[in-house]
Amino acid sequence: MHRLTTCAAAAALTLLTAASAVAAPAKTSASAPVATQATSPQPPAPPPIVHGPTIPGICVYRDDQAIRTSLVGKSFLSRMQQLRAQVTAELQAEQTALQSDISAFQAKRSTLTPDQLSAQGQPLQQRAQAFDAKAGLRQRELEATAQEQLAQIHQRIDGILRIIYQQRGCSILLNGDQSVIVDKPDMDISAAAVQQLDKVMPSITFDRKILPAQAQQ
């Protein structure tokens, strides 16, 4: 069970990244002609899948579903989005100030002597390097934060899966996120795991993990 939930942490981190992305609206042209031709009819929906008999002893668990639908998973994703927004605001403010100073330097560089170019350009280069290092550090801090909190959630899930595994008489538990394409619903224990997880761990609170200074090297 530990191996399954550990492997699922990577999928949950991918899920977190997707949840933090902001979709940009598609650009449209004001001069584009308006389509007058009717759209082609959509093909009919495929018929529902008819499953074969339930295979005794085989169970499936989907960690992606558990993180997306459980109360603690939603709490985790929401808090990580807040932390990412805080980091973005912090870095954007510094980047804007740095870019403004670089633009001012570029505008006057043709009037500067070599000594002045070095005296004024070198500090800007050092600031740019420091900013890059800080941005990298913040990203590593967010990743470490997510991994640490997911480890706590998966520790609870692991115990729940052990109980359900025995209650359902499972002989093998498959990772539905990686090794299963379609399965019969009554072989999937994800919903049952979420139901129990909501009872024992409905939320999670945390702040961004601060990495030690040597992590900036």
C-alpha cells in the first residue's frame, strides 16, 4: 500500500500544477467573417460500456480521484494555490523594479564611460542573478511544501486502504491512475477511501516550507 500511495504522490503534484494554471482567453479578430454555414452534426455518443463479471480479489484505487474529490485534497489544493499566488506577487514586484532599473540603464548606456558602465551595470547583473536564485528557491520551497503535505495525506490514505483492502477481500490492489484504463465500478475502492478520509482528515493547514540558506547554492 505504501508503494502505491508513494507513486501516486507524483500524479498529485502534477494535478497541483494543472490546478494552478490560468487559461488564457482565445484571441478573436474583429474583422473575421461570421460563419453562416451550419456546423456539422456531432457524431452520436458511443454506447455505454458493458462490463464483464466482477473479478474476485482484484481492486482498483485512483489517487488522482481521491485528491480531487476529498475534503482534505480540496483543502490542500486551495492552500497551495494561495501560496503560489503569494510567491507570484512577491516575485513580480521585484521583477518589475529590476526591469525598470535595467531599462533606465540601457537607455543611458551610450552616454556612459567604460568605468561608469561597469560601476552601474555590475550591480544590476548581481541583482538579476540574485532574483533568479530567489525565484528558483521559492519554486523548490513550493515543491517541498506540496510533497510534505501530500505525504501526510497519503499516510492517512494508506491506513484506510489497508482496512478497505481487507474488508473487500482484495488479493491485489491496482493503481488506477497508471495501470488501468477501464474497470468495473464495483472493483474501484476510491470512493470508499474518500468517504473514510473525509471523516478522519477533513482539512489540512500549513504554510510554505522555508528551505535552509544552503538550498540557494
